[in-house]
Amino acid sequence: MRGKSLFEQTQDARRRKLNVRRRILRLLLSAGLVWPIAALGVGLGIAVFAVGMIFLAGHEGPGIHRLLALAVGVSLVGLIFVAVRLRAKLLKPLVLLEDSIAHVSEGDPGANLELENAGVLNDMIRDIDSLNEELTDLYEDMDSRVARHTTRLAQKTASLKILYDVAASINRAQNLDDLLIQFLRIFKEMVNGRAATVRLVMPDKRLRLVGSIGLDNEVLLEHELLPVKLCICGTALSPGDILCNHDPARCAEMNGREMFGSEKIELISVPLDYHEQILGLYNIFVEKPGVSRREDVMDLLKTIGSHLGMAIAKQRSDADARRLSIVQERTNLAHELHDSLAQTLASLRFQVRMLQDTLTQSGAGKAAMDDVDRIRNALDEAHIELRELLKSFRAPIDQRGLIPALEKLARRYQEETGIQVFFQKNCAQTNLSASEEMQILRIVQEALANIRKHAEAHTVRILLARHHGDVYVILIEDDGVGFDNALREGRPGEHIGLSIMQERAHRLGGFLRIESEAGEGTRVELTYKPDARLSEPHEATGT
């Protein structure tokens, strides 16, 4: 950009001076100081003229004195008016402006000046007030931003605390159902839900209802929910299900509890997933508008669901590992029995047959032949039981748990013996360790073996029930010939099965009861409470 010439600079200086003069004149006019200053000037001029007349012309008469007095009076009036107008229009607004600036400097941007009687500073005060208002808006915007960031920080802190609690609870959890029930209330309170349910996906792809919390805020566990109530539309209904796809008023009347339509309640689903596999599901019913549009809340719920899904997968993996370990151990034991005891029994059976042939050829007495027959029968029975034991060792418990294993055992027993077997279950799922399931399965196997050998039954019923949440009852009964409890004599080996069942029940910590009457069949009942050995005496009667 080229520099200005001397002429242009001179012209700019003149314009600035003229502009300054105009602004001074405008300030004087706005302050009302023109006439007081003019009066003061006139008075001073008259006084100068009178003094000049006295000293220069030598006139000193009454007229000169009156003229001098007039000049003094006009000057005083002008001076007073100038002082008053300066105070009202300049000095006082300056003081107010100074106070306002001091307030702003102290952090009070809302201190505005009075616009009335602002004098010559009226325009300046308006400009300052405009800047002050903008500064106030900036302060308020800053406060709102700080508040929003503080709220977000508090939410992040709460989310981190929840995630920490999730991790800690997962590490401390001993029972999966208890863990899921614990977070049922946490999820409900997080989104201010009305009701909630939690379900697990079982290995057979069936959804199992673990628990629910309804409008009364009472948590109901799985055993308190069975059997699951059906809505009039045929949908399975638990106390934690309150959303109705049909007429909510009619459903509420028919079901005897409050129901809501989709216009009032929205469903928030939190999947419990691990490696893109859904292992469970939380359903939370929230009043609209709900939280489905809150990305931060939904992300937190999804993260917690992933952690819980990982816990489910870990527990199932640990359970499978324990089962596989037991299966491997029992397989190794079966191999050892086959290579040692089974071979010994086979050799003894062969030797007994040779002894029987020798005694027959030498014409031994009847007593000797009876003894040989008893020994042979005992060896044959021991050999059969050993082969069945080896077979059962090589048939591990079903990887899905006790219920599928019992179903498989019942089908196989019916196919092998032709006896009609009915398996009933009054619980949806068992929470037993692999060792506990194995002991229960062996007791059932031994009871079925006794029925096959002695009962001459046509029908067998196997019942698995769960009472009060944690007490299991396993019942095996038949319609066979039964026995007299007082008769305990028989051939060697006949009562080994009952002793084995008693020993297994004792090791398990359960209570075994065997009841039978001649011609009335037999009833074997095992009662077991996990992690708490029953105190009743182990009474049993046997054949």
C-alpha cells in the first residue's frame, strides 16, 4: 500500500481537527453548557470593558459601577450554571461509569448504568452497557457449558463406578443366578424403570426366566415364578412383564394386575453377549420418552451386558472343564479296572468252570457242587456288575447338565429292558456342580439296575423336583414285586447296590430313603441340599 502524500496528510489533519471541534460542540450542546458559557463570556467581557473605562478613560461614575455589577452578576450566574451542568452532565456520569467498570472488574458483569441523565456520556454508556450485556451472555454461556461438562463428568464417574462394581461382583460371584438377580435391580434403578426381567439362553436355545421385578418393586426368583402365567394373548407373562401388545385395559382386568400400552411404556433390551453370541437378556420397561435416545446410557447398558455375558461364558466354560476333568478321570479308572480286576474275574470264572468239570468227572458230593455253584453265581454277578460299571464310566454325563443326562438314561434303559420309563421334571434348571450331578446320576443308575435284576416291574417313574429354591428331590419308583423290609438274606452280592447307593448319598450329603412292601413295588427317594449337609439319619431298607 503506497504512502500518503503531504497534501493528503495535511487534509487528514484538518479533517480530524474539524471533527474534534464538531464533537466538542455536540458535547457542549448535549450538556446544555453553550448558554451558561456564553453568559459567563458576556459577563467577563462587560467586566473587562468597565475596568478599561475606569483605568484608561478615567470615567468613574455610577453608570460604570452598575455596568461592573452587571458583569459580575452575569458572570456569577454563568459560572453557577456551568458548575451545575458540569456536575449533572459530566462528573456524575463519570463516577457512575467508574463504579460500573469497578463492578465488572470484580466479576459482576450484570451491573448496568442508569441511562437517564447520563449527560454527555449517554452514548458512551449505551455502548458500554451493550458490551456489558454481551459479556453477561458470555458468562452465562460459559456457566452453562461448565455445568454441562460437570454433569457429563459426573455421569462418566458414575458409569466408571458401575463398571467397577460389575467387575468386582463378577469376580466375587459364586452363583450365576444370584449375580443376574443382583443386576436386575441395578438396571431398573439406572434407567428409572417400572419393571424388569432377566432370562438366560440355555444350551438347547430355550429361554429360562431367572427372575423378575414388578411394579411392586419386589424381586421374584425363578422358583417363585413357576409355572409362568400366560396372558390372554398366549404370551408367557411374569410379574416383570407389563407391556401389552393388545388392549392394556382388558389384559389388566383379565390378568388381575396393571398393564400398559406401547404409547406409555417402551421396552429396553440389554443383551448379554459374548463373541457375538447372545447368552441372556435383560428386559427393562421404562416410561416414555425413556432412554432409548440417550446414547451414553445405552452404551453403558451395552457395556455392562457384555461384561455379564463374559461372566456367563466363563462360568459355563469352567463347568464344562470340570465335567471333562471328571469324565477323563473316570475313563482312566475304567481302563485300570478293565486291565486289572476285569481280567482277574475272567480268569477266576474260567478256573471255577474247570474246577466244576473236574468235580463232575470225579463224582464229588452234592455239597461241594452247591458250593461251586454259589461261587460261580457270585463271580458271574460280579463280572456283570463290573461290565455295567465300565459301561457307565465310558458314558459320561451329558454336557448340558443333569436333566438331559437323566432323559438320555431313561430312554436307553427303556430300549435295553423293555420297561416303560417316565421321566418328570419339576424344575427348569439345576444349579449343581459336575461332581454333584455325577453322584446323583450314579444313584439313579444303581436304582434302575436293582429294578432290572429284582423288581420284575412293568413301569418305572423318575421324578426330579426342586423345592424352596435349593432343595432337590430325586424319586425312582416301580410297580414291581417289592420286598419285605425284614428280609435281608439272599445270595452273595444281592444287596451290594443298596449299600452303594447309601454310600453315595452319604458322600453327597443327602438323605436316602427306600420304602417297599411285598407286591407293592419299591420307592427310592434322595433329598439333597447343595452346600448344606442334612442332619437326618440315613435310614434305608433293602432287599
